[in-house]
Amino acid sequence: MKPYMTPASALPPIPDREEDRLAALRRYELLDTPAEPAFDQITRLAAKLLKVPVALISLVDRDRQWFKSRIGLPVQETPRAHAFCAHALESDAILVVGDARRDERFAGNPLVTGDPNIRFYAGAPLRTADGLALGTICVIDDQPRAALTPEEEEALRDLSAMTMAHIEARRAVGYLHPVTSLSNRFRFLADLDAMIANREGNAAAGDDAPTVAVVIDTAASEQYAQLTRVLGQVCADAFEVDCARRLAGCLPERARLYHLSPARFACILFGRPDREERDDDLEATLDRISAAIRSPFQYQGVPIASSTGIGFVRLPDSAAGSVELLRAASSAAHQSLEEQKPWCTYDEEQDRAAHRAFLLLRSLTEAMAAQDQLHIAYQPKVDLRTDRCIGAEALLRWTHPELGPVSPAEFVPLAERTALVRPLTEWVIGAVLRQVAQWHRQGIALPVSINISMLDLGTGDFADRVESMLDRHGVRADWIDFEVTESALMTDRAEVDRQLHRLRRLGIAVEIDDFGTGQSALSYLKDIPATAVKIDQRFIRSIATERSDQIMVRSTIDLAHDLGYLVIAEGVETQEAYDWLRLHGCDIGQGYLMSRPLPPAAFEAWLAAGAFRPAALPA
Ligand code: C2E
Ligand code: MG
Ligand code: MG
């Protein structure tokens, strides 16, 4: 059978504001959703009242009509070109087709010539408050019929109004937060958009008082997660309800309160036109909010304190859309939390840094796939007793296509805050193993140190993955070692220890990097199954002259030696530092004095030029 092509004269007309209509249809989130009893009750009632076998709620999409509810019809959708309903959108009148075979628009329609053999059709449009027809509620018979009686017409109109009321109510529920029944993030964004759109109108009317959007984090996200974990969801919900109550209690009359996401609220404050008092009013309100949410919350008699952040943006200051405003206010709230200030306004400088971080994170995946963005540089490690190069540290380099060179000190900590750190580490290990295998083929047998994050070790299968990568590249375990830095973002400590022991059993040496900084405490030295400690460069830079550094480093060397570790000093920049370290028994040195980190070919040339021997020392 030849497929039916609707002749141009029989195609449904395209309504005037078609794109707006389609956008509205999307916003209601009805298309391709499961059947819902409330809609099916309406179509059943339509079929009964109008005594027809088929009743439908049809939504007219760009190329199809899709049935949200259908009685007596097996198909879920039909092409728009065949849809009777698509002819019913333009007019408010009910479209009635008494006998489709006698209507030239429908006589050749496959729904008429074949199943379901439509003869009679009556459809009433489903129109939104702003006049956009989403589709119809319609009834269909396979027998021709005369026009609708006035009662039938009234029934169909009522059913159409009921359907629309239900569609609106359904959407309103989608705008509420289930825990507090406050308006949710979608409502917040929609309200902001409406305010931005009306701003010019308001300004023209002389109402130029600024509207302020405020984001209130009533607990840092980890804290909220912990609250849920330790005391359960019921307590976390109670916390949110309490926050909502306190916030509602301290907002001015015209403000609107929203519940955006767990422990995150927002409000819109409307400025008063009497200019003088405006800023004082705002500050007083913010102070009240801050005081209200900062007093500890009680759950079954247990006081629970949380850290909070409040950030705000003024609407007229910004030409941005709602999503951007929300982001700016959230960034300000984050800043208030970090700096422990009662509230912060949006800070562009700070935000630029956050933007850059986001841009870097977004392009890091692409960088790993690209051929020419990530490279490894190799910095020699020198035995201080023999002045010979005994290894190298692999240091990651990134040339971003727009931002140019980006330091690993900037992007590695960012990657550590996301799931990207694992693939990044894997990329580095792969690149280093290829290079090490290649060097061994060339007769260069130097162990290469790879920096890894504690977070890599918390993942459970790190050692397994390393083992299989060694196999794949034909690299022996003692041709590489790992440098680990204790991270502030500590993961499962027991898992880290298990992985480190497994690495050691594989025959891979482990060095504690940046020793003496941050959290690399003595207890850490005792617990970690390491082979060496690498004293951080900030103690080494002025080692030849700074007495306090000398004391620290000397005792670290002794302690580490007593515990059986090798000692490495990083950041050796001067001959004096080199000499001092050598004299005090430090085993290995690394720094710009010997060489900067070099691309592989330059590193080979450096090696070929002869092992490092400081001029001042006897050969
Ligand atoms: P790190 O592991 O402590 O590496 C030593 C850093 O000191 C390197 O900076 C190196 O270029 C620099 N450096 C070496 N000698 C001297 C010196 O004499 N004077 C001074 N002022 N600096 C010196 P870089 O390459 O910028 O790396 C910074 C940090 O980024 C590294 O510190 C490491 O924590 C991290 N990193 C680098 N590559 C990787 C990697 O592949 N994976 C991971 N997870 N982290 C990496
Ligand atoms: Mg290192
Ligand atoms: Mg270091």
C-alpha cells in the first residue's frame, strides 16, 4: 500500500504563535508521561456523556499529536498531518465534523479510510490563560452524526475547562518543594525571569527600587549529608521545616520565600521606593535572617549547629537571566560561608576565579582526549652523596587552547574535587609508563615518580588497575614509584592504607610528598607504609640561612632515618642549600639548581651531558 501523503489543502493550519505554543507545551511537562487517572476519568466521562466509543486528550506537538489520555483507541500518537485535533487549535469554537468522508480535509485521511474509521469528530481546544492551545479534548465515532446538541456542546466545553484546570494544578504542584510546601527552584527562576522581563516597565512607571534576590544556605552540603546520615531523613526534614519557619518569621511583608534544594532557601526582597532607607532596610533584613538561621536547631532535645551562608544580588545591577542571577547569589552565599561573614554580596573578582575553575574543569576531559594539550615534564632527582641522577619526578603540564599554560597546582586540586581526578591520574600513569618503557629500551634505567592523590587511593581498585597497566606496558614495578600528599579531602582512611600496602607488595615504592605542610603530621609518618619522605620546599628554600628551618629539617631527617625512611629534599635552588643538605645526611635532592622539569628529549640531553656535579664539591 502506498503511504498516504496529506495534500497541501488538507494539512492542518499552523497557529499564529506556534513557537510560543510549543514552548508552553514543553513547560507543562505532559508529553510522553505515563497515563494519569485524573485525565482518564475525564475522557471516560466524555465518552459516556457524548455516547461515543472514543474520547481523547490530545496534545499537538511539532510533528505529532500525542494522547495524554485515550479511551477506545489503541495508538499513543499519530502524525500531526493526520490529526483532526490540529485543525481545532485556532478557533475557540468546537470543531465538529459530522461525516469525515464528506469533508475534503479528511476524506482521504488514513484514520478515516482505515482504522479507527473516523466519521464523526468533535474537539474543544485546551487553551492556557495566555491563549495558547496545547491540544484538545475530543470525541470520535465511527458512525456519522448530526451536529452536537447544546447540552453536548456545553458538556464538552466543561470537560475542556476541567482538563485545563487539572493541567494547571498539576503544574502548580510541580512548583512546590515537597518537604516545606514552599515554592521551589523552578518557581524562583520563573519569578525572576518575569521580574527581569517587567523591569523596564517598572522603571518607566517610576518604581526603580531595587529588587534583591537572596540565597540562604542553612547548612553546608556536607553538613546536611552528615545530618541525614547520622540522625536520619526525618530529622533532616524537620531541620528544613524549622529553617523555613524561622525564615518566614523574619522576612518583610512583601518578600517571597522559596525552598531551592536541601538546606538551600532563597527569597526575593522588594525595595521600598523611599530611597533613603533602602540599604538600611536591606541590611536589617539580612541581619535578621542571619540571626534566625544561626541559632542552633533542636532535634529531640539535641542542639544541632550548622554553618550557614547568605548571599545576595540586586536585580537592576545585572543584565543576566535568572539562572545567572541564581548562580551569582549562590556564589555570594558560598563566600559568606567560607569567610564566615553574616552575608556577602556578589563579588565579581571572586566569581571570575570560580568561572575559570569551572572552565578548566569543563575542558579537562577534552584535554585528556586531545593529543597536544597535556604533557609530562621530568625533573631529575639527585643522590646527594654521589651527585648522580637516580630518578626523576613526572610533573604534569597543561597547555590550554585558550588560557595557555595552566599550572598543575591550579588544576589538580580542582580535579580532586570532582570525579575527574581518577581519569587524570590514569592518563598520567599511562603516559609515564609508555615513556619509562621507551627509556628502558634506550638503556635509560631510571625510576620515575608519579604524583597521585589520596583520593585515587580511596577508590578500592587503584592497586589492581596499576598492576594491570604495568602488565600492559611491560614495565616492572620498581621502575616507578608514587608520591602521595595527604589531602584535606581525606577519603576512607582504611581503604587508603589497604591500597598502599598492596602497592608496596607489588614492589612499588611510596614517598610522602610535601612533608611538613598541612596535615602531614607525625602520626601520618608512623602509619603510612612509605619508603621515603619528601621535605616540602618551603623548608628548603632558605635552609642555608634560616635557623628555624635548619632545626626542623635536621630533626625531620633524623626522625625519618630512625623510622627507616629515605629523605628527599625538594626545591633545592642554591649551592648552599645543596651543601647543607648533603652535610646533614639528606639522601636525595631535587630542584632548579640541578634542573627544572624538562620535556623527555631535553631530559635525555641533560642526562647525556653527564650526571649533576656541583662545581664547589670535589668530584
Ligand atoms: P610537587 O609534587 O610537590 O612537585 C614539586 C613542584 O615544585 C613542581 O611544581 C616543581 O616544578 C616545583 N619545583 C621543583 N624544583 C623547584 C625549585 O627548585 N624551586 C621551586 N620554586 N619550585 C620547584 P609543579 O610542576 O608546578 O607542580 C605542582 C604540584 O602539582 C606538584 O607538587 C603536585 O602536587 C601537583 N602535580 C603535578 N603533576 C601532577 C600529577 O601528574 N598528578 C598529581 N596528582 N599531581 C600533580
Ligand atoms: Mg611530587
Ligand atoms: Mg612537593
